[in-house]
Amino acid sequence: MSTTDNDHAIPVKVIIKMLMDKPSLSEKVIIEILRQFYVSVTVTKYEHTVLLKNLGLASKMPNDWNGIDPLARYKKAGIQVIETT
């Protein structure tokens, strides 16, 4: 049994809304949005529980999200993200 989960830093539901809200949706715009916001993070089961149950951030960003920082959910939860390649 795995002790980690893969998580989208910005929930896919939020990314889809970003795309749908664009007045002109070209291939270039889609690529730019996905490059900036489609970020995958590995979290522990405990961290996933904090995001999902304790903070209610399973499929949304924090209310005070600036619309730029893809790691805002983790910062809100006090989860340190370590970048790897």
C-alpha cells in the first residue's frame, strides 16, 4: 500500500474553468495555461487528508489565491513542496 498520492497543484476543474473563461481559445493559449498551471505534486496520505478534508481544497484553490501561484493550496495547508526534476 502506497503512503503517497499524486495531486494536481491546481485542480483540473480549476484549469478547465480558466480555459473555458478565455474569450479566444487558441492552441497557443491552451499551451501557455497548461505549462503554467498543470503541475503535479506527490503528497503523503496525511497531507492529502489535510488538503481534502481539513481545508476543503480538494477541487478548488484558496479564496485568497492570486491566480498565479500554482502552489497556493500547499502553502495554505503548511505543506512544504520540494522541487525535483
